[in-house]
Amino acid sequence: MFTFPILAVRNIIERGTIDAANNGGFRNPYFGLRPGEGEVPGVWLVGDQGVYLMSNGKLADGDRPLVLYSEQCHPNGNPDWHDYKRRHFGGDDGIEFIDAEQLIPLFDRNFRCTHLNVQLSERQVSLSLITR
């Protein structure tokens, strides 16, 4: 399971939307292998050096996406991040797209919740909210 503060996730979505408006749309999370899929507002759950959410708007040359590391899997904050990533994300690098149309209504129905939990299985991405 990977945990992210909801306000920071909203910022990731907003940044992706702004980047998309300024630079011609949303990036394809599947590197063009599935044209049109995932090219809408949302976030990328990325597993490589840690696990993090990343904004998905197209970027101007030299710009970087906004990134938010999970509380459990930040390479600078958790010395066991690599083992945690391998156990909960898998050993290989990868990207899972999470549509903003799933996230925003979930956040808006649960104002008292403070954090998003993302859990991966071999077949699905599960989202839940918690309060801390």
C-alpha cells in the first residue's frame, strides 16, 4: 500500500491540467503503445527509484513534472524503500495511470479524509481514503 496526502494529490492533478493547457494536452502513460488511452487528467503512479505520483500534462522542453513520493517508499526518507517497492509494486519499473475522474469525486465525497491509499494487485489498482 502507498499513502499520499490528498491535498498534494490534488496539486499533482492541477499541475498536470495546467501543463496540458499550456503545452498541448496530456502525455500518454504507455509510451504510445495504447494511443489515446490515459491522455486525460489524472496521475501516474510510477515505480522506479521509489514509488511516486507524477503529473501527466505535456511539458515544455526542459520542464519537469510535479512528483509526490509515497510515505512508505521515498528513497531519501526510508532506507527500506527498495524492499517495500519490490513487495508492493513489484521488482520492475512501471507506470499505472489513475484517472482524475476516479480521484476527484472520491475526495469530494470524503472531506474529512486526509490521505489516499493506493494498493496494487496483479489485476487492479484499489483506492481508499483514511484520516490521520
